[in-house]
Amino acid sequence: MGGKCPHRHVKKRRYSHKTARRTKFELKGDDMVYAQLNITDQERPSLPLDEDLPGMGQYYCLHCDRYFSNIAVRDEHFKTKRHKKRVKQMMGPAPHTQLDADLAAGMGMPDNGPKLMSM
């Protein structure tokens, strides 16, 4: 009658499954997306065909850094709450970068004042 609980191993599998899914869909950082949005349309290259991406990599949301299988799904995504919040966030002030984090932690370049002599 006794014995080990059969659900003990299921929790462990479920946790590892979540971490695997999380790393599969890694997105670019906010600072990288913000930098891409500030580039004009003429400087931005066209999307190349890529068999590994959904929709051959042609249907892309720049704000959310996501690819879609067809134009109808992408247009439906544009109406979602998540996309609208992301657009509002990207139109605001610039997000923090890694340089900002290093400076706040005291790991940036030391400020020794102006140079007196240049060599």
C-alpha cells in the first residue's frame, strides 16, 4: 500500500520543461529593440528568407521581436494588449542599457578628472 508518491517526479519534469521552453523563445533586450526602432526605414535591411523561422521570416513585429506564420496572424497580434503595451513602452524614454547598469554598480570607467597633458 505504501511507497513513494507518484507525483514527485512529475514536478521535476515540469520544472525542467518550463525552463527549456523559456530559453527557446528568448527575445532581444529592450535596449536592442529600442535601437532598431530609431533606425529609419531606408537604413533598415529587408527581411531575408529563412526556412527555420515561422512564415519564412517575412512577417515580423519589430516592437515585440516576434515572427508570425502569415500576415493575418501578425495583424491579429497588432490588436492585442501585449503589443499595444510594448509599443507604448518603446515610444517612451530609452530603456536602461548594460553600460548604465555597470556605472550604477561602480564598475564603469574611473573618472580621474580632465587630463592635464596629452601624450
